[in-house]
Amino acid sequence: MVLDLRSLFLNDGQSRPLDCRFDLSEVEFYGAYPLKSPVTVKGSVYSRAGIVTLSVQCDCEYTAPCDRCGITAIKHYLVPIERVLVAEIENDEDDEMILLQDYKLDLDELVYSEVVLNLPYKHLCQEDCKGLCQACGKNLNDGPCGCATKTGDPRLQALSKLLNNE
């Protein structure tokens, strides 16, 4: 979706509401396609005191297996986007400003990049997920498994033998 924002740049005090959806189900992230439902974008673009500002919030539903226990979990993430839009720029090192060509903003590209950059690298079903037992593979969120709790690191067993001789 390309937005023509010429009227906002030429007329101070105007605003344009945004309420749209983007299908990012084809976006591959770490070998999976976690954005199964559309990303909802709500907010506005407004012009005040000669400054045009984009202020939107992207609501996305992230579906992926938990990195600790493997159970498929769905989480909602809100990605805020707040950027100043400019038609010309002197210093292009400001990440908060977006330079527009012919007063047009490619909202698809912006939403795609912001959502992908803000997706979690570690996805957990719950903050205190206990994961799986290393010995039997039981999901420890369902309760204890009965395996020995203190197996120790096998690489350090030679050192434990020295400690037991004392």
C-alpha cells in the first residue's frame, strides 16, 4: 500500500487515519512461517507545525513452537512505529526520519521491516517455561518426571571422582 501524503505536506493541521491489514503469512523466519494471521496496523499520519509524523501500532499474532518445550504457542506482539516523514533531508543518518520520494510512503515495506525486526529470537510458551527433561523428554511444565534431578555435567565427572576421594 503506497500512501500519497502530498496534502499533509502542503496543508498544516491535517491528519489521515490508518486502519489496514497486511498479509505476512509468506514471511519466513528461522525456517518457519509464524505470522499466520494478518498484521493489523492502526494509527494516523498527521501534520503539525510543518512536521509530518507517522504514528501507528502493528498488532501481530506470532505462532511458533516454544524454544524450550516444543509446544506450539501463540503470542500477540504490539510493534509501535513512530517516524517523522520528510520530503528532503540534509543528514541521512537519522533512523527516526523517513525520506519520501514524491511525497509517497510505501507502508508495506515499512510494516514488513519493522515487524520482522521486532519478532522475538526466543519464543516461549510462558515466561517460566521449564522445558523438557534431558533424560526422558517429559514436558516439565506438566509436572516432575521422576528422573534423577542432579545428573551433573558428564565432562566434569573426572573432577567429581577427585572430590569424592577426600
